[in-house]
Amino acid sequence: MLEIPSDIKVKEGWPDRELLIKLGGEILDDGPTRVVKINGKTYSEGLMEGEIQLARDAISKARNLGDESLAPEILRKMKGQNN
């Protein structure tokens, strides 16, 4: 994405707020789904968590019905989709 100058210390893992700002990032949303704009591009974290949890719930419901193959249909119903 971009080169981090050698005078900036970084920790392994997700970048913290301070690092993003030092690198020129603009924090657009600092909630559970952090959104940052850097060099004109917008990046987000955590947006898939809700989708993953819905999928887990659908699989669990399908298992409770005794047929995991029902998970996609259950997921569509949970999301209010008819297809």
C-alpha cells in the first residue's frame, strides 16, 4: 500500500490510529468498522464481521435441522433475499 519511513516504529498486526495519522491517513470512521482514507483511497476494517456471523448462524440453524445443505437458503431468508 505505502512505504513506512524507517523513523516510524510499527507494531505487528493492524495499524493503530497514531500510525495511520502519521502516514497521512484521514480517519473517516473510528467505530468497530474503522474507515481510513490514505492517498485518495478509502480502506475499511471489520466490515465482513457481520456477514461472517450471519453465515455462522445460518450454518448452526441448518445443523439444528439436520441438514447443513440448507445453510445457503437459510442465509438468504435471514438477509431478506428471495433468490
